Amino acid sequence: MSDDADKTQDRLELEDAIRRKEMDGIKYLQGTGHCLNCGTKLNDLRRWCDKDCAEDWDYHVNRRK
């Protein structure tokens, strides 16, 4: 029989798995015509306007994990 500590641990593990799954989805966002980091309008469906924005975006996403 599970005690409260086991139930709490199971809940925390489930919440962590959901959070990781949500963050994984962010990595595969489609281009929108705007930079996902700074919002600059782009003429194509790239996700970022330049390498610096891509790196900044990646840093902030990974920092939330």
C-alpha cells in the first residue's frame, strides 16, 4: 500500500514528465514568418532571424528545464 510520500513522489515525477514533454514540443516549433526570439518579421518560414537569436532562444528554453 502506498503512503503519502510515495503518492507525492509519483505526482512530482508525473508533473516533471509532462513539463519535459511540453519543452520538447517547443524545440520543434514551425516557422511563423517572425523570429521566435525577437519577433522580427522574416520573408520566409525560418524560426529565427540570425544565429544569435537562435542561441538566445535555445539558452532561455534550456534554462527553464
